[in-house]
Amino acid sequence: MERDLVISSQLINIEKVRSFLDEIFNESCLNRNYFNRVFLGISEAVSNSIVHGNKNDRSKKVFISFLYQDDKLIITVRDEGVGFSIDDVIDPTLPENRKKENGRGLFLIQQIADEVFFFDEGKKIQILYSLV
């Protein structure tokens, strides 16, 4: 099953992502025990796309695709920003970064997902979850 969602760059639209993911879980009869973990990763990626990628520009879109096959859920989130280099992202586990209020989103995604890939100069992230 493959589905797509396009939202404008407003954090309130993360609720649309949650509803859409809920529909996917229901239609595909996916184990609900995975829902919160998957939603946490998607919401972090979408938030990053809205705030850091599209700079909260409501005229810019965030494109989200869901592909479920062979017990794997592959989520792709793409924004219309200028991108970034993963090498420039700070390590939130270092002592000097532990008290900073931001900078944990990508780290969190990498901890809870089975695999994470970056494409198109950081404008696109692909998150893979094995649902078995």
C-alpha cells in the first residue's frame, strides 16, 4: 500500500499527519503497538521540515509518503527548503549540548527507527520501520 499527504508549513498540520497515519494503520490492519513509535519519528521529521527546512513559510509544502510492504513501513518526508548537511548537526549527547533546547529531533528519529537515510542535500529524509 502506498499513500501520500501534502501539508502546508504550519505545525498545527502535524495533527493531519497523525490522522493520516491512523487511517493507514487501520486500513492495513497494522499492529497498534507500533503506532506511537512511528508517529514520533514522523512528527519529528515533519516538524524539522516545517521549522528548519521551510522556515515556517506557509506557502511552502511538506510532502509525506507512506509505503507499506513486506512488514516494512517506509516514510519519506521532503520539504522545499535549502537542505542541510547531516555532518553539521550537533550531537545532543555531548556534555556541552545536553541542556540545549533543540537539536534532538534527528537523533531521536535515528534511535527509534530501524534505518534512516538522507537525500537531496538534506531536503528529504526516509525513515524505515520493521513492523514484525
